[in-house]
Amino acid sequence: MRSGTLQLAVLPPLSLYVHLPWCLKKCPYCDFNSHEVSGEMPEQRYLDALIADLEAALPLVWGRTVHSIFIGGGTPSLFSPQAIDRLLGDIRARLRLAADCEITLEANPGTFEKDRFKAFRSAGVTRLSIGVQSFDDRHLKALGRVHDRVQAIAAVEEAAQAFDTFNLDIMYALPGQTLDNLAQDMRQALALQPPHISIYHLTIEPNTYFAKFPPAIPEEDMAYAMLDKITEMTEGAGLQRYEVSAYARPGHPCFHNLNYWQFGDYLGIGAGAHGKLSFAHRVVRQVRYRDPKLYMEKALAGDAVTQETEVSRTELPFEFMLNALRLREGFKLQDFCDKTGLPLTAIQQGLEEGERKGLLERDFVRVKPTERGFDFLNDLQSLFLAQ
């Protein structure tokens, strides 16, 4: 409760992110904190470290209700259902979860992981996020994925049986991909009737294999044409584009991701996990130690956080807009004040310029991106950078 530069009357909803860092094989495009399994995964020691990390963080979130949990990676479905059951039990014993708490687990479509889906559901997971990326074996090979088309289809069918809702991850603008290839991928994805699809443009990130050995990917104009095709096909199948890269049937948006985009709070535990927490007078970002071995040592000693920074008043408007303007419905003006503790004058100039350029529309209650603003989102967000 020490004094700070902000005045937050209410705290935003709180989510929990849990990072499980191992995968079978590092994909050449991946810049996440993921590490190939060599030998046996230290499952129990890592769980011990996660719970020690959580216990050390409890004073920061004391009394607050958790509305969603997201278990990401890596490939969390490499962990046994018993480990996930223990993890969720330990979390429930320490945090107050909302009655309808959404609990998502990222999974890959590998055969042995698919066989675990029902057991994950029994452990308390309510939603799977399946990293399919493509249904074309050539593109899966180019992306370095360890599954094939047949396994991907089988995994999605299994998820549909085991869960009331699930999310499908698809990538586009892949090496050698044509507009027809993309349309075929989307036809296959939509034939499986997923309640939610997240769709990502393949980008070449620094410090990845693809950054060292760049593949030939479609030109920008072709990538835009692909995105138009995706939006047309998803809407035809009854999925609404509620966020720049997310499409869902009514009642199936991902609350956890919505909370990020609405500038909610999230406690991040696990190797390299990031978190954002609000207090009465400040907003703080945290980062955990990245290397799994070092993270386990530090977390078990009660010292998992390697970096903690207070978000300055000048950075808050851009941080808020970087998230909120990704949403089709934008944000309520009151939410900006509530979640940043700043007056509307802090964004007035950016709002006026965005409106003048046709990138956003607003009334006295809400601000949202126009179609043009959605297409040129970086340009719109940059209007709110600290002057």
C-alpha cells in the first residue's frame, strides 16, 4: 500500500498464467521460452517449484478471486494428467477461484497426448487450446511440427468429444503456401466445427532457426488476401472475429485472452513467465527466471522473480491501447480510467488523431477500431506512444 503515482479505485479481474517449458522438439519459428526434453522431465520438482513460486506471490493477490487459469508452454500436454491434477489441486488450495473459472491447457495433436485429453478434463481442465497450425503435411514439415494431418484431425475430434469448448490454433502465410492451400486448410478446420479459432500470421522472430535461415514466405499483399479469405470463411461458418487474431462462436470467446486484451491483471508463474499486477497506486510487471533449472532452484528458495518494474504514467496509455484496440468492440472510456488510474486527457490527442485518420470511431461511452483501423492496427496503436 505504499504511495505511488496512480489512483485505482477498483482492481481489474485477475487471471493466473502457468508456464510449463518443455516440448518434444523446438519449432524453427518459435521464440517462446520452450526447451526440448532431454531424458526424463523433472515433473515433480517443477511442480514443487511452481507451488513455492505461487506461495511467495500470495501476499500480492491476497483476497482476490481468480477468473481464469491458462497452462501454456512449451507443450503442457507432455505433463501427465496426474501432474495437472496435482497442480490444479494445489492452486485451488491457495487461491479463491471463481465458480465458473475457465481453465485452459495448451496441447499438441501428437497421438499419446490425444489419449490423455479425457484425463485432463477429469483433472479439472475446462478448455483445450490445440496447436494444429496446418492440416497440410508439407506445411507441417516446413514448420517443424511433430504431428501430421491425420493426427491433427484425430486430436480435434477427440477434443470435441472430451470438452464443451476448445480452441484451434492455425497459422497462415507459411513457406510455399498459396491462397488455395490456405482455403483448403480453413475448409478442413471449419469442417471440424471448432467453437474457437486463433489464427496467426507466421512471423520471423529474432533468435529463432528461421531468423538464421529464413524460408521464402508469401508477400505482404498475399498475406492480406489470405487474412481476408480467413475472415470471409469463418464468418460464413458462424464464427465472429472478436479480436484481431481470434474468431469464436457466440458464448465461446476465451476469457483468459480477453482479460489480457482488456488490460486485466495476471499473475505469471513458471520459467520465464510474465505477470502484470495492479495495486491501489501502481501497476507492476514481473518476469520469472527463464532457464528451467535456474528457475526451479530460485523458486524453491522463494526467489523466482528476476525482474519487477513499475509501469510509468507515461507508458500506461500505450500499454492499455496495445491490448484494448485489438478487440473488435474496443473499450469503454470508463475502463481506461478504472484500469490505468489516469484521466481521459491522457489519450485525448491520440483519440482525435485516430478519428481524423479514420482508424477509430467513438461516442461518449466507447472507442473502437474501424475496419481500416483493424487493418492498420500498428499505425493506430502508435498514436498513443509517449510523446
